[in-house]
Amino acid sequence: MGLTVFGALASVQYYRAHISVDIFTSRLAGGAKFIAELITLLAGTLLFTLFSWQSYILAMRSLAIRELSPGFVPFPLYLIKACVFICCLIGLLEFLRQLVRHAIGRADSTSS
């Protein structure tokens, strides 16, 4: 489940398909809209930095003990945790890419 969620978050950020409240964003002028977008990209970058950091720690601990699922058929959990880390890292890199492009004034054409 975590793999699906974190994998989708990176894709949603790439396509800028997050839910936004149009009643607020449509009333923002150029400078305020720029600042609001910058703040959201900074917040997303911070959150995905924390997600990546903590998922890396969990994946390394799981790999160190070769953690297996406790079910009838033991399945290696460290592979799933490593994939979650990779998805978080991809999301972080996408936030960083968009943040840099926005900061230098070359925002993506897919942004609203």
C-alpha cells in the first residue's frame, strides 16, 4: 500500500494534479501567486526530504536483518521498504526540479 501511495505522489507532483482551492488561488495576483507557489514547493521539498530520510533509515534497518513478512509464505519486506524509499526520493527530486525552475522564473507549463 505504501509503495502505491508514494509512487503515485511523485507522479501527481510531476503532472501538477494536486487538488487546489480555486476560490483562493484564482484571486491571487502575480507576485502573491509566485510567493504562494514558492511556499508550497518549499513545504513539499521539506516533507519529501523527511519522508526520504526516514524511509531510507527503515529500509537499511530492514535490509540489515533481512526482514521477512510473518505470513504463511515469508516475503522479503526490505524490498518493499527500499522501493518506498526510491519513490520518496523520486518525489523529492521532482519537488526540487520544480522549485529551482520556479525560483529562476521558468515555471513548468503544466502549472496552473
